[in-house]
Amino acid sequence: MRSIRTPAPPRRRRRTAVAATGLLAALALTTTACNGSDEDKTSGRPDSTSSQGTDGAGDSGGDGKLGIPSDIAGRLAEHGIDVDDWKNGGWKNWDKDKWLSEAKDFVNPVIEGLWKPERMRSAEEADKTVTTKDTSAGQGVSDPEPAPVQATAEKTPYHDNAAPVGKIFFDSPEGSMVCSGTVIKDVNHPGRSNLVWTAGHCVHAGQNGGWYRNIVFVPAFNDLGKSDSELNDAGPVEIAPYGNWWADWASTSNGWIEGGSETGGAGAAYDYAVLHVQPEQGSRSLEETVGAALDVDFSAPAAAEAGSMGAWGYPAAPPYNGLKMFKCLDQPGRLSLSPALPTMYRIGCTMTGGSSGGGWFRVVDGETKLVSNTSIGPADNTWLAGPQLGRDARALYRNMSETYGGR
């Protein structure tokens, strides 16, 4: 989550709890994973073969191990980068001249075994700060700051209660980082989606940087919500019940690539991204493996007409540690960073950095849909803001589905 330091305007009066309670009852984020064995269904655990399959994928030689797709190898070669060197640690070179920044330059070859449980647990939240001037220009069209809403822990096991939600891990020049993401449906590949929605700043540094590296999505991370000490003895299925899913392509908005910044609120109104992922092992699609995916609502409803919204994610900055999934429910208001930019949604929520990219959901005609994602929040962690997803977001999604969805 990109953090904003703001003055303390009057908070809006708390709305009744009825709307939030109704949303919680209607937000059906998940179903149990399909095609599990009788034993798995009885125990309530996801089918381990869903994430630990032995079928080959990509350019494997039939041995079940993923190879480097020729197009990724070619893109690395264009920049004078040897694939083997990259996989052996060459990705750690963040020389400005070699930090791939253009949309066509995204490369993220699978490095099997890189994201081990201990490495995941050491990753830090992608948290950044800005000054009050970043929000002052648009205050005339911003609603009063919302009262804080205390984040509540999601019920475990996550694969039964919020399977589409997960953690995103990636490497940046500052080290290993974490965000959150959501499995979304692919209109051109029904029932077989490999698409994940997240924030732009979880995949690309914006105008002064390039694509992050080793981007991996882990749905239902830490499935049983275990503590740090308990995870010392946890098995792979408890930490990553559906396995690790590497982004073989990422798309974010031009508004973020050209205007996003590591500091300040620049680009936040366009801070969204879509990943196309592949399993580190196995060949089934993400949606088939997880057993659930959500539609995206691109109608960009006005905040006053949107109804209640819920934000899900894995907050990692204190007082949280990134190991457990939390959620907040509230009525959205408007946040404006500039009169020239679209307004953003804002809700009260105490989640911290690490929840960036996590989906915001609302109920449309009885169906739970993703309507935004966490982008920014204040230094005191009392609210979150996310972009409206309209025509540009829909175009990005459709291009990803049509161009890369069938991989």
C-alpha cells in the first residue's frame, strides 16, 4: 500500500451496521476446489494434486519441470541477458540501464524453488509515503475522511472462505516485497482463467523505474492462519495450498507506467494491473485449481451509488505481520488527488502495507464482483483508497484475456 500523510479533516459519521452486515452475508468469495478426492473433501483440505501436479507445462521436456518459453528467452536475449545467468542470480542486477521498463519488456521466467516458505516470510510490505500536498489540490471534490473500520480476520481455512484471495511476492531493488491479489474470471476462457487482479505498483515501479521481478501469486496463503512460530512446522500445503503461480505476463495502465511514482500520489487513480500466471508445477488452470474466480465490475459506479464495499488482503506492516488474511467493510466515499484525475473510492480500514492490490468487492444483482483494489492509505492507517475501474481498465483486461489468456 502506498501511504499518504494527510491532515485530519472531520470524519464522516458512521453509517449503520446493517449495510456492512448485509454485504458480509452476500459476499460469497469462494467455493470448494473442484475435483478433490473423497479424502480431501472429507478433511476440508484442498486436493494437494491441484497444486503439486506432475504434468509438464510450458516448454518442458515432459519431465514435469517448467522450461523458459521461447518468447521470454528471446526478450531476455534482446537485452543481452542470458537465461541461465538470470536464473542463477542475474535478476538481482538492478542497473538503471538494464531495468526493463517498457510494457513489451516484461520478463519473468520461472525459477523453481526460489520462493521457499522462509523467503516468503521474510518479504516486506511495499509501503511508500508522500506529503499532504498530494491530496490538497483535490479536496474540493473529496468526501470527509471516513471513520476507521477495524480490520477483522478472515475465517480459516481460507480455501473454504476466500479462495480467490492470495499474496503476491516479488523482488525489487530494495529486496523482496509483498502485495495482495485476487483470482478473476477470464471472459474468453470460462472456467479456465489464469488471471489475477492487483495494483500497478505491485508489478511496476512507475515512471522512474521498470518491471519488478520474480512475481508470484500464492492463493489462500497460510491456509489455516497459523502464527509465525507455528509455521516453522507447517507443510507446503498449509503455506501454499494451491502452489506458486508465476506471472508469465503482466499488464498495467499507461497512466501508472508513465505517471506512477515510488513517492507521492502520482498515478494512484490508474494503479491497477492484471497478471497472467502459470503454475510452478502442474498444468491445470488457476481457476480449476482454486475452484473459484470473480467477475470484474467495470461500470465504475459513483461512490454514493456503489453501496457497501469490502476490501480483502494480507496486511504486513505493524501491527500485522503479513501471515493472515483480513477484511474491512464500509460505505465508500470519494477521494480526489487532482481535479484533472478520476476520483478514487475511499473506505475506513485499518489494514496496512501488504494489503496493496487486494480486491475490493461489492454485490451486483446477487453476485459478488471485484470493483477496485487497494492503492493508497494514510500514515496512521485509518482508511484505504482504490481506483475506479472504467473503460481503460476494461480495455486492459480484454487485451490480456484475448492476447495471453489462451497460453
